[in-house]
Amino acid sequence: MTALAVSTTISHGRATLSGTRQRMLDDARLRVLWVALIFALVAAVATLRIGYLGLSDQVATSTSLEDALLPPRGELTDRNGVPLARAFPAYALWYNPKALGDPDNPLVKSPREVAQELKIIFPALNVENAAEKLAAGRPGYLMRRVLPEDANRVMAIGELSLELPRETDRHYPQGSMAAHILGYVDREGQGRVGMEQVLNDQLTDPAVRNTPSALSIDMRVQGALEDELGRGMLATNAMGAAGVILDVDTGEIMALASLPEFDPNKVEAEDLLQSEEMRQRGEVPTSFNRVTNQVYELGSTFKPLTVAAAIDAGTIRDFGRTYDASTVKVGRFSIKDSHFIGDNLNVAETLIHSSNTTTARIADELGSEKLRRTMIDLGMNERPYIELPARGHPIWPGEKWPRLRNMTVGYGHGIAVTPLHLASAYAAMVNGGVWRPATLHKLGAGEAPKGRRVFKASTSSRMRQLLRMIAIYGTGKNADAPGFRVGGKTGSAEKPGGGGYRRTSLVSTFAAAFPMDKPRYVVIAMLDEPKGTTASSFQRTAAWNAAPIVGNLIPRIGPILGVRPDETRDIDISDLKPLIGGEQ
Amino acid sequence: MMRAGSRLRQIGWALALAICLTLFLALTFRVNAVKSDVRLAEREIIALEREKLLLETEFETRANQQQLANLNRIEFGYQAPKANQYLEGERQLASLGTPRRADAPDPIRVARAPVPNDKGLFPMMVSPLTGEPVAGEGIEDAAPVEESEGRQELSAPRSLAQRLAISNPLEGPIAEVSE
């Protein structure tokens, strides 16, 4: 019984054991099945994914080549396609101390070690400065522009806090050159001051920004103009200088410079705003454009315009006729010459010696209405025609000119215009008599605006002779570059101030055109408050400072602009030459 | 017999279908592989174009007009060409020559066989930006200031101060004039 009982117990126990085993086996099988199922599922998903990747075309959505190469902002070039402003995606090296998540130790290595490793990549880097910046723990730029391969090497240093953000960079390869024409781009990406502002819509429009916008200026001519003006300004210790070179037949501006300049790559607050000290010293911010925005009384450079108006109106018919050169008295004012020139002067002598008295008499004979009409036709009563946003309004004498005002305007006083007004007026005077608006856009052949006729063609050819004579025999001698047939007129006007004119501060201008036998370009050079220095032989007038600038500039730009010097050619002045008997 | 033939045909069709499907799959895979290669190449083109733009801009910046003008004036003492340095044409060039004297020896003439595709002693000048050969007139255009007669004197060593003092910007044929 016991045995049976035992046996029963055993067999019962065996049965239980085998049941358990079976269950466990089932469990294990089920688990294996589950694992196998999961594996199979994963494998199926992977196979499907591979199939999808292999079969589908839409897996990697990348931007098209055109989209990726489209510049973020259009390029500005000069008339020959040389880039003056361009935008490109660039890397910057930014230090972010929070990147590692440890405010006390933002770097893995010591700041000095990191700085030395950076120095190997960027040889121009200053180790001391960089180590100081890294140790200070403030976020900031370490480098502004980094090449992609250098960016990879920076990544290889293995510092998380050295970040390489992609930035769109607007860069002006020529630095401060042509800054007033180009302008700059502000932090919001909007163009400011120059053509960046004017062409803002075009430069940001995705449809057209791939094609560079060509300006009318020639980079080499612009460089020469700024170089000569800058040296002239330093040599005479002048406050500022301005210059413009204009194509007389199309109105295209070949170069336009206002000194001192600003650097569009690095625009500072003092470039834009006039501080109290600057106001007291009579200075303007460097972003202020003296060529298109500042108005000056341009003095004697207006005399040829008056003479041209008188020839055109027929009040000057006989060039042998002389005018009384004694002091002109109108009411309590008197108009005098700076020195005695002669008792009587004819028209040629008036311009050659720059006589105020005879010019006033010529203007008086012409009459205020006709002179006023000519000045209006030359655009002197409105802002200059140019695309730039900064355009100064002339100080215009108004509707009815009294007799005295007519006389003073005749020699460039009592009317204040920008140097660009003068350039356009001179272009009209020498190109056959047609005034055209100035432009900064490159014009193709036949695209030149029709313009309006101000002078007769015969008047224009007479004026070419007279301007050439001033450069050969008169105040423009220092601008007469050999072989370039330069003609032009000096002007030295006292600046107004303190209830009258200040005899000590002058604006000296030289307005020229060349070559006079077939004028192609007008050149204006202006110095604001030049001082008498050794370089200018202690003289402050335009004949000694502005005229030599033009004389040095024209041989540099002439060959570039397609004007070859030729000493065997010149305009025929033989019919006027006998009138200045004592001069030759 | 008919049944066996029909079965064989069915297997044949299935086999053909399977082969077609495999080929189609393989082809699609291949096409997409090529496409992704193209995409990779495009990405590389974009990276290279950007780098080119950056380097080109850097080149332009380092060779900017002011820099070149200073080099030309201070380092080399170049001046703008004068009227007598220009020639009207071949005729004027020929007029500069002097006729050979009667007793002068005959000029030596060297025979030379024409070599096809001969680039001459020097290959064409290559633009550092585009890598393309620069045409002759391009070189002339790029040099705004040309050598002047004063070149020889500058070969002599001079100090920077002397070189800077070479030209007064306001100098020239200063005439005694008054306004």
C-alpha cells in the first residue's frame, strides 16, 4: 500500500513533471516563434524599405542645381563685368561657450591649446587674443570668413563650442572704392544709400537675381579718379573732395567719387550720423555724397555757361567786341575782379582770365529771363537726374531775378548746385548742345536718351574752342595734359558763412572736357576748403589744386576710355587766336 | 499530353514573368543608383562652385584697384603713357626703322619647318580665375598703367621715402596764373 502509494506518488509526480516540461517547452517555442516573428517583421520592413529606396525616385528631396547656385542677393558689376558687390554663403567661426553644457569649462582642452590648434589652420590668427576670447567665456565671432576645407579642419579639433554657422555674406571686393555708388546692405538685408537701395527689388527677386546688374562705371577709371582726388585732397589738406566723369553723348557716369569715403564692408555709426563735434567742425558723415547731395556755389565754372547762353541768344555775335572791365556798381553792391586784367576785354579774354566784371556785363546784356531759361533747360532748378536716392535740391534764385542776381548767377554766385549738375551742363555745352540726364545704368548701343536741346550746335562748337583756349592760355594751363586736347574752366568760390562770404574757405573746382576736337568725356574735380600748402605752391585757387588733379587724371583714364593722346591733333582755334594778341 | 503541355507552358509563363520582374527590379535599382550618383555629383558641384566664388572674391579683394595703383606708383614707379609712346599704325612703326646701309651685311634668315599645333616657346597666359587662356587684348585691357621711360632709373635701389616722394600729385607744368 505504502509502496503503491509511493509508486502512485512517483507516477503522479512524473506525470506532473512531464506536464510542466511540456508547458515550458511550449512557452519556449512560443517565445522563439515570437522572436522569429519580430525578426521576420523587421526583416520585412527592412526589405520593403530597401525596395522603396531602390524603386522610388522621391527619397532624397534635394534642391535643384539652379536653386542651390542662385545667389542670395544679386551681384553688382561694373560696365566690364568686374564684380563690385556679391553675396555668397560663407562659414563663420562662432564661439558658443554653452554648447558643451558645462558653464565652468566650456572647452575640453585649455583655451591656449585650442588657440594654438586654430593658429595652425589660420596662420593670421593672433594666439594671445584668441586664447583670451576663449577664456573669457562670452559668445562671439573668432573669424568672419572661413573656407569650407578650413571649416572641416576646425571640426576635426573636436571642440563642441567652436561652431561654424553658415552665413550669407555681402562682400565688396574693392573695399571703400565706389562706396557712395554701391551703398551697403543693412542687418535686415535691405540695401541702403546707393544702388543697393535703388536696385533692392531687382537684387532680391529670385527670377532675375541670377543675372548680375551692370552699372555704368568703369572700375579702373573709378580707381584712378579716387586715387588722384585722394592725393590732391591730402596734398592741399582739404576737408573733402568730389569728382565725376561723365560720357557726354549718353549721360553714363564713368566714375563718381566723394571723399572721404566709408567702407561698405564695415559700416560704422559715425559713417551715417553727424555727431555734435562734427557739426561744429562743419564736417559731414562719410556716407554723405558730395557729388549728388551737397550743393555748392561753383563760381567761375558758370562763366562758360553764361557766355554760351549769350552766344546762343545772339547777344554775342562779334568776338572782337570788347566789354568794359571796370567795377560794376548795382545799388550799393559792386562787382570787382580779384586783380586788374585790363580796361577792356573781349569774350575770349574774359574766359581766359576769368573776369567777373565783364561776365556780369555779358549776363546783363543777355537779360535775366534768357539766362534763367538756359539754367532751367540745364536742369539747375531741380534735383540732379541720377538714380541715387541722395540728391540735393539746388539753391535756386526763384521766379523773377533782379538785375544784380542775374549778374552774380552769370559768374556762379547766388546759385548753388551739385557738382553733378555742373557735369551734365558741361556735357550739354560740348556735345553739340543736347542735355541728357545722368545715369548709373550701363546703356547699350542706341539706348541713350534723346535728351533736350539747350544750345545750338554752332554755339557748342564755339564753346569747345573757347574752353580749349582757357586750358592753353588761361587758368586751366595746369590741366592741359599733353596730347589729350583738354578744355576746361577753373572756379574758386568763397564759401558762404557768418552773414557773408568767408574769404578763407574756398571751394575750388575744375570742370573739363576732353578731347576738345570731338568731346567724349566731362571731368569735374572739386576740393572743399583746400589750404595753401607747399604742394600747391601756397595757393588755394582751383588753378593750383583742382586743375593739376585733372591734368594728372586724364592721362591715366584717357587710354582706358578709348581716347588716345595725339599731339598732332587739336581743335582749330585759328579764328579766335588773334583776339588774344599778347598771350602767345 | 495536352494537360502536360499546358502545365509546361504555365510554368514557362511564370518563369518568364519572374525573369522580367527580376530584370525590371534590377534595372530600377540601377537607375536609382545612377540618380543618386548624379545627386552626389550635383552636391559636389554646388560645394565647389561656392568655394570658387569665395576664392574668386578673395582674389579680387587682394588684387583690388587701390592696391594695384599703389604698387604701380610706389613700387614700380609706372606712369601713364605719353602721347609719343603711341603709334598710329604699321606705317608709323615702319617709319621708325632706318634704311639699311649699302655696305651692311645681309640679314640672317633662319629656316624653320612648320610644326603643327605649335604653341610657341611659351604657352598662352592662363587666367587665374577661369583657367582659360587669356587673349592678347585682354592683357592690354587689364593693365591700366603701362611702363614709362622712367623704368630704368627705378631699377636702381631706392628707399621707400624716395619712391614715395617721386611725384607730387599737384605737380605738372605749373603755370603762373591767377583768377
